[in-house]
Amino acid sequence: MSETEIQAVMEELNMTKKLWWLHDSYWHATLVKALGAEKANELNLEANERFFRKYTLMLIKKKKIRRPVRYPIFICTEMKT
């Protein structure tokens, strides 16, 4: 693949990323309009948690990152104010 072809592929990839972000912002705005901000944010958080769990597992499988070590003494289940 030539340098020009690689550059064209990279530009296409960047455009796709920009369009995905635009789609995501429109989707969230539509949810806010239809369901209200609180419910839209709740659904957005759930989707993000699922995405990042999958993304983290993919990075671990590809050996890009290591599985986090869990230290039970530091795990907090409830914030105290």
C-alpha cells in the first residue's frame, strides 16, 4: 500500500470517527427530548459502562493492558459524606 493510499484510509477513518461522535450527540439530544435529561443520562451511563467493559476486555486480550489487580482493602461500596 502506497503512502498516498495509507493517507486516504486514515482520512476516511478520521471522518468516520467524527461522524460517529456527531451521531452520538444527536442520539443523546433525542433521548433528552423524549425521556428527559435524567433518564437520558442514566441510559447513556449504562451504555458507556457496557462499552468500556467490552473495550477493556479487548485490550486485555490483545495484551495492550494488564488486568487490574483488586485490593479488597481499598474497595469502597459506599461514599460517606
